[in-house]
Amino acid sequence: AQSVAQPEDQVNVAEGNPLTVKCTYSVSGNPYLFWYVQYPNRGLQFLLKYITGDNLVKGSYGFEAEFNKSQTSFHLKKPSALVSDSALYFCAVRDSGGYNKLIFGAGTRLAVHP
Amino acid sequence: DGGITQSPKYLFRKEGQNVTLSCEQNLNHDAMYWYRQDPGQGLRLIYYSQIVNDFQKGDIAEGYSVSREKKESFPLTVTSAQKNPTAFYLCASSTLGQAANYGYTFGSGTRLTVV
């Protein structure tokens, strides 16, 4: 079965420190991977995607993600966290069964402390 | 500006009542989706549609119904058969084919509460 796992419910990091939000996936065929961010009572905003090409993908607001095929991971990273990065982050993979359905992880809450 | 609009932002439903959540997009996207969000459970797919007058059930379609009479609109009805409807509902749209690699555009959501 195709799935996405975000093993951490919450990640805490001090402002200015690097952050990592983890994501692993299981999908048949080549993975199409996405990261979204959600602020309270808002919809999801697109951060970045991996379709093909370089394993290090750069996205919005200074975020980047590293695709690792052997570990089936797509971890979200940022070199220096900001308090304003505090939000709920979702990893998603495109369902290989077609219809452009996205399968989402359960989400990871990022808390950046001053 | 192009976008996707959900209304209302907050909705209260009495026991046994049907309610309809609106979703409208002006992005000329072919596909539209409804997700339900509960704390700690991520997003679960309710229904999706690729073309007008056609839609498919997602993972948790029981107690919900949709229509797609226009490309721009994909309303969701939460029926009295849905026993636990209190949740945050998100509508999304996307292109199809190669252009679909850009993912979804989401609305701002509707928070439904049973009173």
C-alpha cells in the first residue's frame, strides 16, 4: 500500500538553529513528493516538490528537501530557523494509481523558540 | 487574482441536518478534491473529480455527497448520515497530466462544528 510517514508529531528547535522535519514514503514506481505548510485555520501552502533531477530541492522561504531513494526519505530542512516558521508541515506523495491523488502524512508541528 | 475560495469559514450544524460547503476556483483547473482534517490524522480524501459531471469516492466518502455541474465549482454536502462531522474541511484543485506535477492549490478551509 502506498503511504507517507512523518515519524515526529512535533519538532522543537531554537531560533537560528538548523531544522529537519522527517518524511518517509512507500509508493510503487517513481515517487512524486511534496511538502506543504499550514498556519492555524488556513489551507495548505506549497513549499517544494521533487519530481526528478537533483536530490536536493530548494523551495519557498529558504526551505529545502533532500530526496534519498535508498532510504525512501524526503526530509525537509532549513539552515537557520525563524520563529515565524512555526506551523504544521505535511509531506505528500502522488498516488501512482493515477487521478493525481496526493497521499498526505499525518503532519509534524514545528515549534521554533526565541 | 486566481485562487480557490471556500465558504463559509465557520459552519455550525445541528444533529440530523444536512449542510453544504462551497468551493469555487478560477484557476481553470480540471481536477478538484475534498479533504477532511482531524488533529493528528492528517488529511483524508473524501471525494475527487477530474471532469464536469464525474466524481469518485475517496477513502472516507460515507456520509458525504458532492456534485460537479460546473468546472469552477465542487460543493460538498455533509449529510445526517455522517456521524462525526466536526472537522476542518479543505478543498483543493489541480491541473492534470504533466502540469499536475505542480501539486495542489488549497482553499482556506471550512471549520464545521456540530452543536
